Amino acid sequence: MTTISDPQQESFRLSMLLNDTRYRSLTFQAIALLVLIVSFAYLGNNLISNLRAAGLNISFEFLGSPAGYDINQTLIDYNSQSTNARAAMVGIINTLLVAFLACVTATVLGVLAGVLRLSNNWLVRKLMSFYVEIFRNIPVLIWIIIIFTIMTAVLPGPRDFRGDDATASMVLGSFAFTNRGIYVPAPIWGAGSGIVVAIFVASIAGVFAYRRYATKLLYDTGRLLPMFWPSVAILLLPTIVAFYLLGRPIGLDYPELKGFNFAGGIKIGGPLIALWFALSIYTGAFIAENVRAGIQSVSKGQTEAASALGLRPGRVMNLVVLPQALRVIIPPLISQYLNITKNSSLAIAVGYADITATLGGITLNQTGRAIECVLLLMLFYLTISLSISAIMNVYNNSMKLKER
Amino acid sequence: MSDTHEHSVAFVRTQAVPAAPPPFQATGPVKWVRENLFANIPNAILTLLSFYAIYVVLSATLPWMLNGIWNTQSLAECREILQGATGACFSVLVERWNQLLFGFTYPAEIYWRPTLAFVLLFLAAAPVLFFDLPRKLLVFTALYPFIAYYLIWGGTVWTPVFALLGVVGGFLVYVRFVRNSFAAGFFGGIAAAFVIWWIAGFIVPMLAWENPVLAAVPSRDMGGFMLNMMLGVVCVSLSLPIGIALALGRQSSMPLIKIICVVFIEFVRGVPLITLLFVASVVLAYFFPPDATIDLILRVIIMITMFSSAYIAEVIRGGLAALPKGQYEAADSLGLDYPQAMRLIILPQALKISIPGIVNVAVGLFKDTTLVSVISMFDLVGMIRGPILASTEWNGVYWELFMFAALLFFIVCYGISQYSQWLERRLATDHR
């Protein structure tokens, strides 16, 4: 037997920077760093000389100056004398609003379509795959514009609701679909309405408490309490009783035709509706595919084993299939939510005042502060994306199959 | 058996009863309908609801489409002919056909050039998409970018020729040096190509004729569906190699390279494409030298390529991560160095796993090319919303135009996704 001794330590030579794998990575990184610095210096130099030539500078003072434009859909106080920062704030809230609405409806639509795609019914299956293929393969921008066109060109104007020979009428007497937007009744918060709301919140907590108690009872003693009807009762009864005892503090403000337009109620503008619906049905098609893939990923043996244990079909779904399918469904679902948030920037195509349309659109054009505006815009979206992916990572780690 | 019981039992059948036909409800279409449409009550309700939905949609669209008018000059004429009946005015598609496809400023007499480039695209893409075709066709694929550039933009023939020469020179240098080390060949090839292009920058203006064979068309004249196709094809093909490089960089053991790649990928994936397009239209010009005039289409191509390469990098990273560790170790134990291991062992398998994801990104990117209409470029959607709907003849023809745009995109995207499913089945070499 010969023993292999370490080769003699060679002294460092320059050629080892290229040929020796120990040092080569250092060479490459040094080159990369050099290239990076040189290109950044080049771009920065160009930027500075271009800005100087145009007589510009980088400053964020414009955020404090009056915006000078109106926004028709705002959730917070805003007028044309408010600052540009305030306008950007309105935009951020509007972005979050439409993203939230679209996430909720897209999930409902997507889960429904995904489950129905696996239905035993041939016709339903085909219809749902038709829906998925149609909406996945056509750009969302075209859908937004199409729905916006329906909103503005097909729906009747407020004047069609007027007079005895009105060509349009309000749905159920309280919803008006007009080409200026949809008017829905607004709640009026009277005295004592706070108590009703508080009772409602408390009863939601009560439902959860009841379900926990029922589950604990089931595990401890094997007694099965009814779940559905008691939950509904706990949720609704106290609130309804309180509502009538306090003399109906919450009323509804119905939209009414006054002058040339509707007054009262809440106006949901056409652009918001277009964006909301288009994003929902477009992303719903993607979510449907995720849901289908998730359910199909649970092997048939699991369902059969659950049935062999004597579980009813509903329980097979709730206790065996869904917990395993959700592990597959939720990560792509969250990235679809992220896509909705990013796609909501298409609001600018239909004039919905989200952050892209206010900060990146009107403010940018009026102040000419292109670099600053785009920088802030990117920062906003980056913050949202990175925080959602951080949450995602935590979730993924907690849901990871615990293996040896 | 029958003999033994002949006397003890009153009647014994001696012949088998011929098989009775199955009941009417358990065969053929009736059975199929019962099982697939009316299996139980909720199912039957769903079926009826679906029929109702189909009826509603068809009763609204069919008369409209069948009554369509194809040969008028304006919407007013359509309305005159229809006399208040429902009917589409498809004449807008006929009358503005060229504008929808090529934009409104591309010279009409040379429409044959982009059309030819489009037809050749299929020829060039065929050997990449279908492996059974002879490999020699790949030569044409390699030549195609230069031919297509020359056909669409025109101008002096020497620009694409020298561009091609640079690539060929770089390739020759690469072949010469790759035996010594991959890095030397790779970087040497790139350097050689850049040297040739730099020299060409001086020669081409001298060689350019006054009246080139194919008239030059400025980029701002491109539009319509042609623009969508150009952006889609160029950006997808450019972002593939960049995406592979970024994915490998993200897996790299060199910390600096890894950080650069991670920051780039996460940054680009975190912002919407529209903000990158804003960068292309209003910010990017600040970063170029003052005398450089880089036209909008090129800036848009740069930004979209960045965007899609980040997404493709993530898809390929997934493919790399999905490979069993044994493959990396096997490559190492064979004594292959990093470039060899990647080229021969890892990437072929990783890319195969990533194909569905890459195709998804490509389809998504092609759909996203419509966003350029927001920064006032006249692609298909931009043409419809801008010049066509704003014209006095066609103001108000929404459905026909948007359905046409939707149909074009649907055909392309659905075709690509069907191809990817075929490819997945074709490449499934594992035993599952």
C-alpha cells in the first residue's frame, strides 16, 4: 500500500488565476465586479451629463406641491389643491382596493371553475375548459378594454332612466347600471350602529369559538355536535335582534335620479368595474388550472382509503383531499394574487386612478419628473412583491412535508 | 348435468338462452346522456343551466355574426343596410386589414417584405420545433435573424452582412479556443464579434448606397400585429440564453455573481411590465450618451427582454433544482469541468423539465406585448384604440375589432400551448 500524501504546496503564480479552480472563481468575480462598476459609472455619468444638459436635477420636492388635477374615484379626502404625495396616496389605496376586490372574486371564480372542470358532467366540463382556454389565451388588456367598452358604450346613460317612457330601469329599485358607473345603495350609520357592528364582530368570534369547542368535544368524548345551523344562528341572530331593539340604526341611502345624474348611494366607476371584472375572470382562469392540478395531485388511493374507512364524500373532501391539495394550490395561488396586483397597473389604459395612473401618469406628465416618479412607482410595487414573497416563504417552510 | 335431472325436474332447458339486447336505457347515446349529463338531480340542474347559458350566448352572437356585412366603406353605410336589425359590421376588418396587420405608416407597396419574413419565420422555426427534420435546416435558422432584419427594416445590405460576419468570426474563434478552455473560447468569441462589429461601424456607412435595393423603413413606422409578432419573437429568443445564464448565475457558488443575479431577477419580477415600459419610454434615454439616438422600439425590446429573461431564469432554476443531486455528482465523478457538466449533463435535462414553464412565459410575454399600446406605440390594440376607432368612418365599431384582436391572439397562444403539450409527451422518456 502506498499512502497518498498531499502534493507539495506550490507557490502562487499569476497563471493560477486562470488555470487553478481555487483561484479562478476569484478572477471571474473580480472581472464581474469591474464590469459592474464600469457600466454603472458609465450610465451614471451619462445620466448626470444628460440631466445637466437638460437643466434638470433629481429632487423629490414636487411631491409637496399641489397636484392640480382631479381624481373621480377616491376613498380618502382629495381635491385638486392636494399635494402630489396625496395623489400618490389615493393611487396606492385605489390599487390596493382593486387588487383586493379582484383577488376575492378571482378566487371564487377560479375555485368554482377548477372544481367544475373535474365534474362528472360532460357539458359542464367542456364549458369550463372553454372558459379557461378562452381567457388564458387572450391578453388581459383586451379583456379590460372590452369590459370597459361594455360599461361605457352599451349601458344606458342616466337620461334613459328619466320620464314615463324610460328605456332603462333600476334593478330591484336600488341598483342603477349606467354608462357612468354602477350606483348601489350606501349604508347610513345612525346612532347606535356602532353597537350593532360590535355585536356582529363578536358573533363572528363566537362562531369560531363554537366550532373549536365542537371539535374539542368530538376529540375528547366522541360526541358530534351539529355544525352548520348553530353557526348560522350564532352569526346572524344576535345582530338581527340588536338591530331591531336599537330601532334600526343602519339605513340604506338609495341612489336617485336628480338632474342629469344619479345622486346618493355609492358610485362604482366604470373603470373600476372594468378592471375588477377583467382581472377577476382572467386570473380566475389561471386559478382554475391551479385548483384542478392541486386536486388531481392527490392520488386516488387517498380518496379510496378514506372511503374504505367509511367517511362520507363530503368528509373525504374536507378531511383528506383538501388539506393535501391546498399544499399544492396555495403557492401558485399567492403568485396569482401578486400577478393581479401587478396587472392592476393596466388601470392606466382605462383611466382608473391607481398608483400607475396618478404618480406614473398625470403627475409624471405634469411635473416632468420622470426618473423620480418611475423610481417611486417601482419601489411601491417592489415593496408589495417582496413582502408577499416573504410571507410565501414562511408559509412554504411551515407547510413543507416534514421528512427525515 | 341435464341428463341426470331429466326425470326429477319438470323442465330442463337444453340450450343456452340467446343473449337479450341490453335495455334501451343502458346503451348507446341514451346511456351516454344519462351518465354524462343527467346522472343525478344536481347534475341535471347543472346541465340545464349550461344549456341555458349556451343558448343565451349563441342567441346574442349568432344573428349578429350571420347578419354581418363585409363590404361597406363606413359604419354609417353598415347601419343603412342593416336598417336597425342586429348585425356586425365586419367591413372595418376588410377596409383596415392592412392597418391592423402592419400599422398605418408602413409603406403599402412593400407589405410583401414583412409578409415574406413572417412566412420564412415558420421555415426557420421548424427545425427548432420539430426534431425529426434534417439538422441541416438549422443553418437557415441561424441566418434567419439577419434575413428578417434586412426584409423588415431594409436599408443597406451591409448592416446585416457585417452583423452576420461578426457572429461567424466569433463562432470561429470560439471553436478554435474551446478545446483549451470553455471560458477562453466563450469570451474570446464575444470579443472577436465585438471587434468585427466595431470595425463594421466604420465601414458600413462608406459602403452604403444612395438608393438601397430595399428601401429603408424607420422603426417608428412599424405597427399593427406585425409589431406584436416582432416584439414577441425577438424578446423570447433573446431572453432564452440570458435566462439560462441568469439561472446558472443564481445557482453559482461565486457569491458576487450570485448576488448580482438574485438582485436583478427579484427586482425585475417585483415590478409590473408597464413600469419597465415607462422606463423605456421616458427614463432610459437619460442613461445613453447624449448623441446616441436609440429608437423607442429598441428600448422597448431591451426592457421586455430583461423582463422575460428574469421569468425564464426562474423557470429554469426550477428545472435545475428538480434534477436529482446524483446527476451533478455523476458529472463531477466523470471528471467533467463545470461548462462540460452543464452542457452535456445538466442543462439538457433541466431544460427538458422546464419546457412547459418556458412556453408559459413565452405565451404570457406575447400577450404582454399589447401593453406597448399604453406608451403610445401602435401595435394591434394601439391601432384599434387609436387611428381606427378615432376615424370618422369607424367610430363606434368596438366588437368586431376587439373580437378580431382577441381571435388573433387566441390562435397564436392556443397554438403554442398545444405545441408545448405535444412536445411534453414527445420528450417524456421516463417510465411513468
